[in-house]
Amino acid sequence: MQLRPKIRLPTLLIGVNLAVLIIAIVGIATVAISLLLELGDDQGLARVRQGVAIAQNDVQRSGNEVLTTAQLLAERPTLARLLQTNDQAALSTFLSQFQATSDLAGCAIYQNGQLLIAVGAEIPAMPAFEDRPLLLDGPLLRLAARVPLATDPSVIVAVWIELDQQYQAELSTILSLPVAIVPQQRLNNTNDPLSQTQTAALNSNSTTDSYLREQHHYIASAPLLASTGQPIGVVSVTLPDTQIRNSAQRLSEVLLTIALVGGILAFGLNLLVGRYVGGPLRRLTKAAAQIGRGDLTTPVAPAKGVEVGTLAGTLEDMRQRLRGLTADLQRQQSEANAILAGIVEGVFTVDRDRRIRYLNQQAANMLGIEPEQAIGRFCGDVLQPQLIDGVRPCEQACPIIHARFRGQAQATEHLQLRDGRRRTVIITSSGDLEHNHVQVMRDETDIETSRRLRDTILATISHEFRTPLSAQLASLELLLDQLPQLSTAQIRQLIVSLQRGALRLTYLIDNLLESARIEAGQLTIRRSEIALDSVVEAAVELMLPLIQQRRQQVEVDLPYPLPNVAGDATRLTQVFVNLLANASKFSPPDTTIGIGGEVSAEHLRVWVEDEGPGMPPSPSESPFRLFVRGRNEPEQSGAGLGLWIVQSIIERHDGRIHVPARSLGTRIVIELPRGSDENFSR
């Protein structure tokens, strides 16, 4: 039989005391707040009833003022004089001024029952009552009065005002409460509580009041009666309940504060009792929780009493045994981590669902991620292997699946990294180790790249050597077979062709040797004072046969005098030879290759420009890298050495090379420091 856990004595004491205190405070607060809300409702309804009564009186007062205004207008001598002279323009001006100064909506003059003149708002229909205020129905309620002229009873003076928004706003200001005057025509028989209250006042012909709980307003409505005694509208006064409810809220806050203070005091008192009664047990509970959290260094303090002391001793023995076992496990794990961190290969483990559970730093570096980003994810989503016939290898050729049945499997995968790079790896998968599989990943990217680069270089060099050699062999065979029949001009043409082929081979061999020296760090610069224009001239003479072969010409426009520079004449000649060869290769026939320059206080700039298609900007690939060839490379493509050698030589002359952006053609600019005694002595 399972025993139900008993409540501790400290907990019981604290709970009972707090419960009694809370029940008492909540009961008192509930009764007090309920009474206060009832008193507040009564006060709110009394205020709106008083306000609507004042509003009714104000409407009556305004009607009397309208009547008084009509009487004043009827007694004005000026009005009688203008009516006798029948001056309509002056009469209209007089009535307009009177309307403005008296704050009327409009006024009119009738003679023998016919309208003589009117100014202001639209003339309302008025009953034939005179010398009394009139409340008129319509879209807007109006207060009007009709008074006969003192000197001519056949003339009736009529004036009126509108109970519009301005009038309601002024009335609201007087009462300090929102006031609304609603004609009978605008009352809606809807379920809106406000409309229902106003309709009830109109139908009962008496004042009604109500508390609109959902709208949080108190409202009182009273009917407005026409001259016939028929209700034609209502006046309503509303009061937000926030003013009334603030008192209840303040009382609630006070009661909650009392409850909080009382609860804190009760809790403190019971806490002292709990410490005295349950202190030893709480310490043992804390020690057990620390052991459960993995804290095995803090010893369990001995406790008084037979039962509690035995429990404390048992916990201490368990802590010491767990500490020894944990130390052994940590040592073994540290050794395993050191081994995994020291090997070159990447290692990761997956579970039965092929989700990654461990990833060493080498594997994370290969994949370009942090180890934490891969834990728990499917290995195919992390490795991103290249698709085979549109299908991921994870579906059909996964080494993990094969290792489950063969004990071990190996596969070569081409991975797509996050940054766009590709990496070739060999993955070796172990067999099933308690539903886990260990994967060893060896990076083959550099080896694969070296193989492709080697094949590319060999193919390029073979092509570069084969083309001029084939042309030279063809020229030699023609000389051997038809030498007696050839003319001097034909023989000369064949010899020039042989010369061009030899120049091309020499250019290629020089670049290959120069690249080998640069790679081996054996490129030396023998500095001396040289004239750069002589270097340019020598390079042009060397390349002129090849340039003329493509029906191109060279224009040299260098500043005169061109200052000397400190450098290696042979290396700088090779620079301009490579630049001219590059410009000739990318320029169409019958174009001009230009060589220009400019001189500044500290530098000398010389450029070679062509009329080719231009060099498209490529932020990811510099044209001066080794074995880089242009996208617009023609058939007689090179090995991608020329510009790389140019940059290496110029940098060893403390200069720099760059390609400014141009809309047409390419300009390659080299910048060298001007010669000085210090430069010449280096």
C-alpha cells in the first residue's frame, strides 16, 4: 500500500495562518468595495439627474432670451423706418448686423402672412403663436419667437437659434459634463443602451437615468417639449464612471497593501517556526538536491538525531562514491576529447535517425559552422552533399545505412558549404555501436584541386607548345619540299613565320621559368638607374612581329623627359612584353595598342591600353592571380601566368599595378617610385 506524503509541520503552520489572514482581508475588502460601488453609483446617477435638470432649465432660459431678442428687434425704430421706406438692401444689412450681434441663427420679417425678407439659416416652419418661446422640431431643434411690430401689427418679426453642437458644447462647459440634445427624428430604435435610455425618456415624457456598465457611463435623459406639449427631443447628460470608481480603486490598493504586509509578517513569523522545527531536514534536502545537480564537492554536514544522522551519513557515502566514478569518467572523456582534437580528420556521430549527436572542431571547420549549430540536425542537412542525378546521396548511397549491414562503409562526397565553396571529403562510417554510428571525415579538397590544377596546367602548356611547333614544322616541311620553287619573298615569309613561332615559344618558356623562380622565392631584382623609355622601346621591338601578325600597331606617348627609375631593366622589359602580349591577344585586328604615362612628384605611372572588349569586374577573382584566365579568352589562350608575373615583378620594385574601370577597352596601369640616390644604392 502506497502511503500518501505527509505535510510538513512548518508548511502546515505557514499555510493555515496565511489562509486565515487572506480570507479575512478578502472578505472585508469585498464587502467594503461592494458598498463603496453602490454609493458611487447613487452619487453618479444623482449628478447626471441634476445635470439634465439644469440643461432643461437652460433650454427654457434660452427660449426666453430668444423671445426677448425678438421683442427688442420689433421695438427698434430703425426697423420701422426701413419698412416704411421699403429699402430692401438697407433692411437686409440691418437684419444681418442684428443677427450677428445677437448670436442668432436667423431672423425674418413677415407682412400680412407673406415673407418679406429673411437672413441667416433656413427658415423653420413656425406655428402661429406669438409672444412666447417656440421649440421647433427638425434635424436640429430650434428655439424661435414671433413678435408683431409695435407700430404695425400686420408685420411679424421672427427670430430663432439652433440647438447645435456649439450650443451643446457651451452647455457642457457650464455643467462640466457631456451634454447631448437629440431630436426625435434622430433617435434610433436599436439595442444601443444609450439610445434605449433616450427613447424611454421620450416615450415616458419624464426624466430617466441609468448606469451603462459596458460603456462605463452614468446617463440621465429628459424630454424637450414643443409649444403644443408634445415631446420632440431629449437632452442627455453623461458622466464617466472613472471618477466614481477611483475611490474604490484606492481602497482596493490600500486593502491589498494591508494584505501584502500582513502576509509578509505572517510568513516571517512562520519562517522562524519552520527553521526551528524543520531546519535539519531542510539541510539534508538541500544536500540531496546539490548531489542531484552534480555538485559532488560539497560534503553533507552531519545532523543530530538517530534517524536524521543515519540519513546524513548515507548521503555522504553516496556522494564520495559518485565523486570517484565521475572523476574516472571525466578523465576518460578528456582523453577521448584530446584524441579527437589532435587528429586531422573530422569526426561526428549520429543516432539511428542519422541526427548528429557529436561533432569535433575539425569537422566543424571543414563544414564552416560551429559545433552547436549541427547538434540535433539531420546529417544530410548539415553536410549538404552534391546531388547525384537530382537525388541526395542520403536517399540511396548513404554510408551510414550501408555500415549497418556491412559493419563498415566508405564514400566520397562533394559537399556544398554555406559560403558557396565546395569541399571533397572521404567519409568512413563505423558499424552500429549501441544505435550510434561514428563517422570519420577526411578532407580531399586540396588534393583534388591540385590534381585538377596539374591537369589544367599540363593541358594548357601542351596546347601552347603544340600550336607554334605545328606552325614551325609546317613551314620547315614546305621549305624542304618546295625550296627550289619558292621565291625569295616566299622564303622570307616562311622564315618570319618561324621567327614568330620561336618568339612565342621563348615568351612562354620565359614566363614558365619566371613563375618557377617566383614560386621558389628566387626572383632577384638587380637595381640600377635605368631609363624607362628605353625599356618600353626594347619591349615593343621584341613584340612587334607578333603584333604585326595580327595587323595591329603600337602608339607610344610617354612624357618627355621621362625621369629615370631604380629597377631591373630585364625584369621591367619582361613586364612590358607581357602587357603588350596580353593587349594584343585581347584586341581585335586592325586596332591600336597605346602606351602612355604621367609623372607626379613621387611616382611614375605608365599604362598599356587596348581596344578589346574590356575586363569585366570580378570581386571574387583577381586577374593577377596565378593561372587565372579571362572570360573573353580567345583561341590562342595562355597559361594564366603573364599578369601574375607582372604583378610579382612590380611589387618587388615597390610599385603597384591596377586596372581602372573603363566602358571600352582595358588599361593596365603600373606605378613605380621615382628614382633617387637611395633607390640606386639598394
